[in-house]
Amino acid sequence: MALRGEGLVQRRTVGATSDTQVAVKQNISDDEDDKKERGARLTLLEEVILVGLKDKEGYTSFWNDNISSGLRGAMLIELGFRGRIELDNAGLRKRSILGRRVAVKSDVPCGDILLDEALRHVKETDPQETCQSWIELLSGETWNPLKLRYQIRNVRERIAKNLVEKGVLTTEKQNFVVFDMTTHPLLDQTQKQMVIKKIQDTLLSRWVNDPQRIDKRALALVYLAHASEVLEHAFASLSDEDYDLAMKRVRELLDLDPDQEAAKDGADELMWAVVASFFK
């Protein structure tokens, strides 16, 4: 539209302005959607770390040794969920899942440094190892010096750096009198709350008395958080009544027989093998 005044013609670009506003709104909407979906892109390892993280301090408990093996179990389950590894055939004698070995199903990289490192170790190993052995080997808990090369080091720090790249954590330096330490305080509270809510909902509002009907990633997260001794952190905001109910259902899950669950239709055998490695 042309506007005339004092010999000058000013042209209002209504269409262009409208298009620009639409584009800006679309970009904002895309950013919000990306932020909402970021939680879906977190690995089980990252979710376990978030549950156990001290938000302001930016690190997990120094006294928690179990989180190391819990994270190695998370690597195996995550690789299984992504179709990279599986258990070998049970055979005619129907071996226990604890005795079945881990085999590579696909060696296509996942794009995650830790997962790809674990996958490479599994691929290069002959003879194959069981889930329980892999948790120990990846943790460096072996008396065999020839197998120390399978240990994946600095796992917590590397997971934290992944979360920094995803905008969930930030990086700071803290002085602990005798030494300085790099810490990773929580930056995006929403992402942690999504993980906490997933655990709480799985055991409370969305509870079904059949593990085969529970979302497999949520079920794996509950087991892994318990194995890593960080599950209590997810219950801090619960009332006494809900806490007792959640713990009762955790005990019910721990009482399940992994071999029986793995034999059911549609069950994830490798996940149950990892569960058996921790709790059987």
C-alpha cells in the first residue's frame, strides 16, 4: 500500500512483515518443540546421572560406588534398545539368561562416543562374554590384566559433557581446598524433572501390574537407578504415602524372576539379563 505525504511515497510491506512475524513465531515454536523433545534424546546413562546429580554442586555422591556398574549396565541395555547387541541363542537346553552371551547384531555406530566404544569392545571380543562379565569388564573390575583394555574410563565426566552439549548441564570450577574440580551444575531443571516424573509415574499413576505392559525404557530406568543407588533421589518430592507405595512396587519388580520375564512374548531378553546381573 502506498502512502503519500509531502511529496514522499512510503510503501508499507504488509505481506513481508506478516511473513517475517510468522517465521519468527515458527522459529520460537521450533525452539520450544526442540526443548520439549530433548528429553526423548537422553540416553539411559544420561538419565541415571541426572537422577543422582546434586543440582547445585554439579556432581554425584563421592561415596556411591554402585553407580559405576549401573552405568555399564545402562550401556548394554541402551545398545540393546538400539538394535546393536542381543543375547545369543538359548540352545536346546534353554540356558539361564545369566549364562547366555552378548552378540553383536549390528555394528553401525550409534553416534554416541561411549556407546560406540562399548559396541566396539563387544564386537572385537572372542569368545563372547555374558552381560554380567561385560558389566565387570567395562567397569575395570577384572583380575585378568589382558582384559583391562575393556575398561571404559571417565564415564561420569564424559556423560556430563554430553549433557552440557545438550544444554542440560553447565560447567564450573570448584575449589575443594586441596584441589580444583570441574563440576557440572544443573542448567535445565525441566529436563531433570521429566526424568524424575517418568520414574514416579511408572511406579504410581501409570503403574500396571505386568512388567510387559510397562514402557521398556521407563522400566529399565527404574531398575538401573536402583542398581546405581540413586532411585531414592527420584522419591524426594513424594508424600509419605506415595513413597511407601512406590517402594512397595519397586520391591515387587525386584522379586520378579528375570528368566521367566525374558521368556515371555515381546520381552527384551538383554534387558532382563542385565537386571539378573544386578539382582539375581
